[in-house]
Amino acid sequence: MRAHPELAGKAAVRGELTAESTREQSGAGLNLCTPEEFDRLQSLNAAYNQKFGFPFILAVRGYDRHGIISEFARRLENTPQQELQTCINQIHRIAQFRLDDLVSA
């Protein structure tokens, strides 16, 4: 989980995401963030990492950047145990989306 890239994080800015992650984050509009939204995401990333010790993980398909920011802020209220389970569930969703894409291609 610690190796998962941050949403709109440094790896995205440097163009170091996998093709899948780039497509997913762009599909959610994270590449269109205003400077204020980008700053908010950076702040949320830092607070989340500080509280939980791993990056925020969300299967972004079906979200726009406003929904992602809202979900990010909401999940910061979770307990570490709740968030660990939520992240595991999100990793499963990401894997399922990607597997579905491969099978339907």
C-alpha cells in the first residue's frame, strides 16, 4: 500500500505514473485541477499520510475531482483500522476495474 501513488501527487506531476494510473486520474479530471484544488489535494495527501502511514487509495472511476476531494476529506475522519480495510477494498476495486478492462479489450 505504501508504494501506491498519491492522487495528483509528485509522481503524477513528474509523469511517472503507470499508463493505467495516468488514464484513471485523468479520467477523473485530476489533471484539470485548479491551483487551489491542487493545493488542497497536496494538503490532504500530507494529512492522510501523517495519520495513516500510507497514501490515500481510491478507485477513482466514477468520481470527478470534486468528489475525490470530498471523499478524501471524509475518509480522514476514519480510524486507522477502518481506513486500512477501506484501502484494501479500494485496491480490490482498482484491480477488478483493470481486469475487466483487459478481458473486454
